[in-house]
Amino acid sequence: MTIFADFHTMMNVLLLAVVFIAILTEIKTAGMGVGAIIGLVGAGIFFYAQSQSGTVGWWEIGLFLLGTLFLLMEILFTGVGLFAVLGISSIFVSLIWAMGGDVNAVKVLLAGLVLAIILFALIATKLPSSKLWERVVLRETESAEAGYNSVDDHGTLVGKEGIVISELRPSGKVEIDGNVYDVVSSGSYLEEGERVVVAEAVGMRIVVRRVK
């Protein structure tokens, strides 16, 4: 019985890892569909296995599907994160209840989550990134190695020209002499790629205008 219990626990951890990897993949790729299919297959096997133990019913399955729907809405509409919170919470609760709703169920879920994060970290760089993923994870730090400049006195930039590298509405980023600065437009909307000149620089505030 102990061997069977250990095997059952290990299978639950692996199946949950598959489900969590699928969720992370969908978030990173903005719902390309592959992760969803794999996740639903893994979830189906998981719930079927739990039904044989008598710990799962239509309530747990319905709550899991509701959580999946919430996550899909977050991916499609890239909201403020409310659907993501509701979705993840619903999925976690449904999985814990499906395994009995006790402390051991929580431990198995956490083990599956940790395993999923480790495995996902190994494949994440091979997957395309969505806008939702870029909001969840900061992909670049504004370091000197990346060309960013944190010098307080920008007075020497007045009169220099640069290129807009992110739209100014009115704030954004401009590259000047190989360095990237946070700037604001003097009033007009400026698109990426436009040439600008620094009109004013006081402390950290840099004001630019379009080159005529």
C-alpha cells in the first residue's frame, strides 16, 4: 500500500507539473493553443485518476474549467490581472479539493508547481513572448550594459539629437549617442524612429521636440 501511495503521489506531482507548464506556456505565448491542449489532456488524466479514488466530482471539474476560462479571458483581453487571479485561484482550489483537500494535497500541489517552474525555466527562452508575459516578467533591466544612463545631470544633452525608440505619449525613451534616456515630449505625440532634439534638461527631466 505504501508503494502504491508513493506512486500515486508521484504521478499526481507529474500531472500537475504538466498542467502548470501548460498554463505558463499559454501566458508566455499569448494563447497559441498548444499549451492549452497539453494542459487539458494532463488535467483530464489527473481528474480521471482522482475519480477512481472517489475524491473528485463534477464540482471540482467545473471549478477547474471556470478557472481555465478566466485565464483565457486574461490572455485574450490582457486586462488588469483580475481574471488571472480568479483563474489561478479557482484552478488551485479545484486541484486541492480533487486530492482530498488536506495538507498532503497542498504539499503535492506545491511540489508540482515547483517542478513546473524548474522545467518551464529550461524551455522559456525558446518560446515567443506575449505582451501579457512582458507585463508579468521584466525582461530587461535598465543597466549601463544595456545602454541606459542614470546620470542625474543631463544638462550636457541640450541641443543633441537622438532617435525615439518607444513612442512618446508624451513620455517614452530616446537613444542619444548610444545611451537610452527617459524623456518627455514638448507636447506633440512622437512615433518610434523619429528624430528629436533635446530642448531642455533639468535634473532627471529631459524634454525633447521633433527635429524639423
